[in-house]
Amino acid sequence: MTFDQMQSMIDSWTGLGIWLALVAASIIWVVYDLQTRNSHIPSIMQWVWILTVLYSGPIGVAVYRYSGRKEIATDNLARKGFRSVAHCYSGCGMGEVLGVLLAVGLLATGNFWASIITFILAYVFGFALNVGPMMQNGMAFADAVKGAFVAETISITVMEAVAISTGLLLGGQATMGDALFWTSLYISLSLGLFAAWPANMLLIHFNLKGGMGDPRDVHAQHAHCH
């Protein structure tokens, strides 16, 4: 299959509609599971999982089932890495979507400035979503920023480098009126998630990040963010 054929295959409103239906069903299932089986999970992580599924649909459900529920048999570095990257992803994805809508929809910039705006907003949202809970846990703002700076910068940079470059490669010539524009956004978000997963495992291994709390701990009151 050539690259042009692949683009044509994903440039389909029918396919996008099916995907969005799967996303909606996935969100409903995750919300139900969080409320009925995993209500002990801290509220910030519940929103992390909901946003992860919003951006990645059934792929996000698979990540949640593998690493984010009390039903997991054991906890390990791979699962901790997924929880950590999902936490980053929830903020970065929000910033990336807003950045794309702002740059392409409102400002009508070219790809270069769209990439810059998207990266900046993804970084701001991703960083804030990590610093915020640390401050809620009693850490001073300066200490929270210092503690998160290196780890989150690495994680966000890897995620956005892959996501933005993939989005440009697949849908850089598309407009918001094309199915390809939205499909490439979804694909790029999920690829960014998986690209940053090994980076987060390394960060956890070297004690630069935490594993966001073991979901099997039903007595946990808050996520261990760092």
C-alpha cells in the first residue's frame, strides 16, 4: 500500500463516524467502570482516563484495562509507565486539540506556526496538569515546578514531536472540512501516547517520575504524582 492509498483510506467520513461512535461507547464504559468498580481511584486519575479514552477511544480503554484498574493482577514498570504517560497525555491532548483548532480554525496559520502554537499549548496544559496535583498535595509552587520540569519536558517533547510530525505527514494539506484532518488528529494523538510510553518507563526507572499510584490500593486518597 502506498502512502497516497493510505491517506485515501483514512479520508472517509464514514470511517470517522464509526470511530467516533466507538469513542462514545468507550467513554460510557470507562465512566461506568470507574463509578461502579473503581470509584476509589483519585478524581484526577479518573479524569485522566476519561480524557485518554476521549482522545484514543478503544485504544485508551485497552490502556486503562491494562494499567489503571484494581483488577490488574500485578503492578510493574510497564503499567506504571502507561499510568504516567496517560496523565501527561490527558493534558497534552487537550492543549494539542485546542492548538490545532486555534491555529488552523481561527488564525488560519501555516503548518509551521500551527506546530509552534500546538506544541506550546500542549506543553502548558501537560505541565499544568502535573504541577497542579503536586501543589494540591501540599508542595510549594516553586518546588512543584522544579520537581516536574525535567521529567515532564522530556515526556511532553517526545509525545508532541511524534504527534505533531504525524499530523503534518498525514493531514498537513487537509482543511477542517476534510475527514482526513480529524482522522489524522486522532491517529497522531494515539501515536504520541505510545511514543512517550517508553520514555516514561525510563523516567520512572531513574526515579524522575512516579507511577501515579497503584490502582489496586483501594485505600488510596490521592495519586502519587512525583
